[in-house]
Amino acid sequence: MPRVNPDAGGGDRLALAVLVQYRMATTEQLHLILAPGVRIEQTRRRLAKLRDEGLVDRITLPQAGRMRVWFPTGYGVQVAGEWPELRGYRPPRKVSDGTAVRLRAGHGLTVTETALAFLQDARRRGEVRSRIGEAHACRADLSYALMRHVETITDVTTIETRGGQGAGPV
């Protein structure tokens, strides 16, 4: 009887899970999240395969040196939404719309870059638990950190000078 590999397609599954949760990422960001220890060409081939299967798509940002930004398609969101790891996760409605991705790219890629920094730090400390779990946990850690940051900003009071310029935090 042939053995079944329970992790068959695990890399594809993780790539799709990351895009569904992070909403968008550049090729380099995905490479650093998914498989930093291998050549980036493997990540590019994986993304091309997922695109051929209709699970992800990409836009190209001309002002950023033709940087490719990847995002899940509606079909990709639907497929990933059936996985136990993502059950209950509801992405924004426009997560799979290329125009919306292009218009949100500046903010979205900054959020992904921040999440990547958290993930890289967790890897350095040996706190990464599982491949699919790391994507979900990293997103949760990022949300918590951003909430703390917003609370801190809200608590800061700025003194207005006569010219209307803020004099700094009190």
C-alpha cells in the first residue's frame, strides 16, 4: 500500500493561508515568510503555480520598479476558508480585487512588512510553532501590538503653540 504524505501541498497551503490573512505581499515578503532558507526562485514558481490554479493573482506597481504584489483570488479565499486553521476568519470583501489591492498597496505592504518583522523576531527566539500556525499567530501578534501602539498614541496629548504647530507630547 502506498504511503500518503500528509504534508503534500503544505507549502502551497501555507502560501495561500499567508495571502488570505495578510491580504497582500510582495514576492520578496512572501519568500521571507514562507521559505527564507531556499532560493527565491522556488517561491516564484510556487506563486506562479497558485496563479495558474486560480488561487492567487498579482498586480505590478510601476512606480516601485515593477514590484509584484500578490493577493488571493475570490476562489483562493473560498478554498482557504474551508481549512480548520482558518475557520471563522473573515477577510475583507475587497481582498481579492486587483484595483482595491493597488489602491491599498502602500498601507497593506507596510502591514505585511511589520508582520514579517514580528515573525523574523519569533524565529530568532525559537518561538515559531507550526507552519500554518505561524502565519495565524503572527497576524494575531501584529494585531495586539498595533492595538497597544494605537492606545499609546491616543494617550499622547499635544500642546498647540500660537502658530498651530504641535510643541510635542506632554
